Amino acid sequence: MALAGSGTMSGSALGSSGFEVESSQWDAGAGFLVSNPIDRFGIGNMAETLEPDADGGLTLLIQHDSPGANRQTNWLPAPAEKFFLVMCMYQPQEQMYRGNYTVPPVTRTN
């Protein structure tokens, strides 16, 4: 499913589950990684030091415009056009590979 606009992906499962996750976005037409002003092509808890939510969860900001310097840590710049997200889980817990895990939804905010 191609997405357009901006949204967030959040949930305590992203922040405190003990596995590594990486989300990247791809151009819906050509299928290439999306270029952006900060050269970030994916975001996750593998390489970045992300800012957790107050409840210990994690909110990723997936949007075209910068959320501001104070929220840029969790920002994955999105194109203005349609794109699709890919979420890779590394070292998954048993609930994930048995099909008992629900990926937190991407919530459109505009």
C-alpha cells in the first residue's frame, strides 16, 4: 500500500521490546530509496539514539517537513509523493516469528 502525507508510528512495543527494528521508505513508482535533506534513508533502534516517549515507547515521525530541531531525532523525512515503508526486525522475539505480534500502525496525521 502506498502512503502519502505524514504520519507517526508509535507504541511501547517499538521502544522496549528488546529487538532491533529498522524502517525505511521507498519511492512508490520507481522503487528506490527516497532521497532527503538529511540523508536519512531509514530509522530504527540499531544505529540511531532515538528519543523515547514518556511511557517508554517510541514514536517515529514520518513526514515531509521537519518537525523542528527538537524533534528531528525521531524523524524519517518522507517525500511529498507516494511512498511505501518497509519494516525489518532483527533478532525477533518468539511472538514475532510465530505470528503473535501486531506491528504498531502508522497513523496519518494530515
